[in-house]
Amino acid sequence: MTNRDSQKLSAGGLLVALGIIFGDIGTSPLYVFRAVLSNTTYAESMVFGVLSCIFWTLTFITTIKYVLLILRADNNGEGGIFSLFALVRKEAKWFVIPAVIGGSALFADGIITPPISVSSAVEGLRLISPDIKTIPIVILILICLFYFQHFGTRIVGRSFGPVMLVWFSMLALLGFSQITANPQVLKALNPYYAFQFLFDFPGGLWLLGSIFLCTTGAEALYSDLGHCGRANIQISWCFVKTALVLNYFGQGAWLLSNSARDLSNSNPFFELMPYWFLPIGIMVATVATIIASQAVISGSFTIAAEAMRLSLLPKTRVLYPTDLKGQIYVPFVNLLLLIGCVSVVLIFKESANMEAAYGLAISITMLMATLLFAAYLKTKNTPRFLVFSFLVIYLVIELTFLTANLAKFIEGGWLTLVIGILVAAIMFIWSKGTQTKLSFVEYDRLSFHLAAIEALGSDEQVPKYATHLAYMTGSPLPTLIEKKIIYSLLYSNPKRADVYWFVHVNVLNVPHASEYEVTTLVPQKIFRVDFKLGFRVEPKVNLLFKRVLDDLAENKEVDPFSRYKSLKEAKILGDIRFVVIHRELSYESNLSAFQKLVMSGYFMLKRISFSEEKSFGLDTCLVTKETVPLVLYPITNVSLTRSNAN
């Protein structure tokens, strides 16, 4: 199945979408009204105002902005803020700023959402056993949830999809039963009640921080685009939104019918359930809120992979459990998220304490996505007045929500900013360091050096280094070669070999491609090999290279055997040596204090990231790792005076 196939509408795709994508936004009815009631006193105008705000927030942000508009901005079938950035980054260099800010905030949300979702679920058990210890249960569930990720998001989605189908059906039925008893609640569909609430109700504007929780999973719709495709997301959203609206309005109808009660500590969601149904409802809600973490976890994998592809994060291992490139598993990110989630549980202990941090990260991400999508619309020659209208409308809406969420900074919003700033700093250092290093990569025409390399291979005064000497090159063209390779081969420590190879690996957007091209530079002596591998094919270059060697030997294009007489007569294959060159910052570099800080941070991150030899799948016993000096802004004025000796 290709990425294009994943865009097609199917029953399986709809089920996967329910299981992967809508868990976060789908469990919001559990806590939105609870959060509102805990921050204000009951009033009929409050109920109508909150319901109106919820409906139009779901309509303007989730439905129009994400489902109808932003989902169309796919980058080869993949979504997320970094995919959006990849589509517009050539338009202006400063677009990297909103991309980094939005991506960092989304990572923060990936650490905050699973703890609050799972904690909310487990704390529901207190309705059955008030003295139950929830923290150990929450941590155990988180460990199991993150362990389950290595099976792949399609398997996860198929496992969770049926449960979420039951969940949304339950939401709709519970809400509908209350609406039929009190249909006047449907008046809240009129946006007049939302404006009245914001401007007339005491503290209405600040309550938007709690109301915003109804749409916190909207960003996952775009981040998880590659997991099941746009058509499946759009069609399944029709069902999901209907269920959500029915349940929210059902909760509002219950509040209107029970205005005489003390509602400050009640959760309207569970109040919708008949007493006999309560154990079943709590059980389904518990499972659903655990599943809610899946959308954010899957989205975190997506943005991590996109960030690595754009050189915004250090490389780490990316696995593809299925044949769809968008369905990925990043083990290192999975581990970091687990550690972060467990830490949040231990710091805040209760879901109520986590609500302050919840929502701020997504409001920041949404704001950054608005800026980038406006730029994307411009690249599609959208009329300027439409781009301007989109920008103004959504900046006003999202800045209002951001202001309301910032009011919760001291209570827990600080955690979002701490995590976001840390991730943004890593992205900035890695991006800046990579750009700086690449700007000093020098290429030369390989043809200028072929004669010298051929002569070196025949010079018996130079000790033989290997029978087959292979350099890993990043040059996309066979005619060009990095000067650092020429420096290593001819100048630093001349390396005599019988056959020289320059090897380049190109990863394609198809799953199972495994092809190669050979460019003969000097017959029987110097070759370039270009591997074209699908994203699911592990680049075990040493094994692939031996296969190439066998093919060329069969065609008599190269002699694969050792050149030593005794070994050649015994048909012993010649030894193979791969050379991977790393560049280390030279003391001759003339850097400012800020540049030194950035480059020191870059090389520190590089040391703990996925090494080039590991990314190429090279056996360490066959690899020579070399370092060459990286001189940035070389010192030109050296003050030195010769003194006369007595």
C-alpha cells in the first residue's frame, strides 16, 4: 500500500481514524464543564454561553480550519506543523521561527496530555472505591501504553477503533436523551449567546481557558494525517462532531434541569448516566481516556520524524511497522515521552492539578499553524483578501484563547513553557549548527583527482590500506566529491587500495525499493555506487555493498579477490574498509561567544545522536572513523614577532 492509497476512504481507515486521531478531542466532554463549574458559579446564561462557545469553537477551529482547510496542506501525504513548514520554508527564512515554536509546544503537549487523560480515567474509579491509590495505577497504564507503541499505529488504531466507536455512540445517546427532555438548550446554537457570555458574564473571557479544552485534540487531526489519510479523517469527523455536540448539549440540558442543586463539585458527564449504567459508563470512559493519549503520541512521532528530516532535531532511529511511511515508531522519542509523562504524574499527582498546563501548548501551536498556513495559501495563489481574512479571523480567535490560557501560568502553565523552551533550544542549536556546518562544506570536481587516486593505488611505497576502500559521501552528484574526502584520501594519511569506492545512500518515499546504480569512473579501479532504498528497507550498506561487488564481479567489471598472491590463488575475497568522516570544530575558528555556545551545543548533541555509521547500518569492525578540522571564520591576523637570539 502506498501513501496515495492511504488517502482513500475505507471502512478500515475510518476505524483506524477513530482509534488513533480522535481520542484526545473525543474525551473532552469528561472535563470541560467540570473545569468551567470549578471556576465560576452556576447561572443559566453561563450554560447557554458555554455551550455556544463550545459549538462555535469546534466549528471554526476544528471543522473549518483543520478538517476543511489545513488537512489539504499535505506534504507527500504527511501532515503536522513541520510538514507545513516544509511546504513554505523557501518563501522566507523566518518561517522556521513559528515552526520551531509550534513544534516545541506540540512536544510539550505530548508530555502533558497522556498523564491528564489517564489520571482522569483512573480517578473515576474513586466513585466506586474512594480510598484507591491512583498514582501507581496511572504509571503502570502509561508504561503499558508506551510499550504498545512498537506494534505500530495501524495495529493500535484497529485495536482502539472499536472501543472509540462504542465511546462516541455512548456520548451521542447520553446527550440525546437529555436534549429530548429539555430541547430549549438548542438555543445555544445561536452565536449571540457566545458573545453575550464573553462580554457580559463575570469572568467570561477568562473561562475561555477551560472552554478551549473542547478542541485541544484538533492539532492531532493534522499531525496524524499520514496515519490514515485525509478522506478518512474528514468523514469520521462528521460522526465524531455530532456525538460531541450532542453530549455537550445534553450536559447543558441536565444543568438547566438541576439548577437548584449545588453543582460546584459535580461532573455533568457522569450525571447523564442512569445509576444502573454508571459502572459500565465509568469503565468505557476509563478505556477511552487512556486511548486519548494515542493521538498525541502518534503525532509526536510524526513531528519528530519531520523535524529530523528538516535537520531541526538530531537523528535517531525511525521504524516503519507498516508499509505506510506516515505510520512510524520512534523508540527514543517514545522513551522520552514516557519519562516525561511519569514525571508529570509524580509532580502534579492529580488530574485537576494538571489542567492549568493543559491547553496552553496547543493554543501556541495553533497560532503558529495559522501563520504558516496563511503563507501556504499565498503559495497557492489564493486571493490576497481571502488570505488576509483567514489570518485576521484566526489570529483574533486564537490570541484570545492564548490570553485566557496564559492566565493559568502560575498554576501549571509554566511546565508547558519550560518543556517548550527546552525543546526549542535543542531545535535552534541543532538547526543553526547544521546550517553553519553545511555552509562550510566544500565540493570539488572528482575528475580533478582521479589520476592522483589511480596513481596512489599503484604506489607500492605507500602501505596498503585495504583491497576495497569505500568512502560514504553525501554528494548527490557523481561528478562532485567533498573536499574532506580528498583530504582524507590523499593528504591526511594517504590510503592505498586496489579498488576505490564512493558510496551514496538515497532514501525514497516508497516502502520496499532496493536498487543501485554504478558509475564507473576508472575501469576496474574507481567506482561510485548510488543506493536507492525504500523507507522500510534498513540501509545495511555493508551487506548491500557485498551484493554489488558480487554483481560487478560476475560481469567482470571488477576483481573482488585479494591482490596478495597466496590469497588470490586461494580465491579469498579482498577485505573491505568503509571510511566515515566526522568534522570537529577547529581551534583555528574565529567565533564569537554566542557562536561558540551554539556550536559547542551542536557537537554535544551530535555525540549523543544516531551516528552516521549506525544510520548506514555499517558493522563497526569494518569502519574507520576519521575526523577532519572544521574551520569556521578562520583567524587571518596572527600577531607574531621573531626575536633575535643572543
